[in-house]
Amino acid sequence: MWDFWWVAHIWLGWSLLNISNKTYYLGLLICFSELIIIIYKLYNFFVSPSWSIWDTNWMINKVFVLILFLLITIILINNKDYILKSNSK
């Protein structure tokens, strides 16, 4: 299955390195979207888990991605004033 989330992830990484006014709002939109998708996928996995090596590896990957996007969300929220004021000049 082909998707374009990689475009959003590359933009988010670039935007965090080159802060603009769009960084805060679009960054939160991407993070919340990812969190909803990951939590949904993990919920479906734990409803009827399959503990094969591949499914376990997939689940561990999703847990790491969940932690990563939680940290990015916390960083964005904690630095809201800095991000929004950095380009208001």
C-alpha cells in the first residue's frame, strides 16, 4: 500500500529545523493525526494479538513511533510562544 505520510514527515522534520508560523499548527495537526492512527492500530492489535516475530516487531515499532510523536507534541506545546513569536517580526 502506497501513502504520502512520508511527505508530511519530511516536512515536519524540515519545519522543526527551519521554524515558521506554520510549524506549530501543522506540526500539531500531523502529530495528533499520527497519534490517533497509531493508537487505533495498537488497539486493534491488542484486541486479538498475534505474537509472531513479524507482528511483534510491528507492534514494537508502533510503540516507538507513538512515543516519538508524543514527545514531538509535548515539545511543540511547551514551545508554543517561542515558535509563534520567532517569525512574527
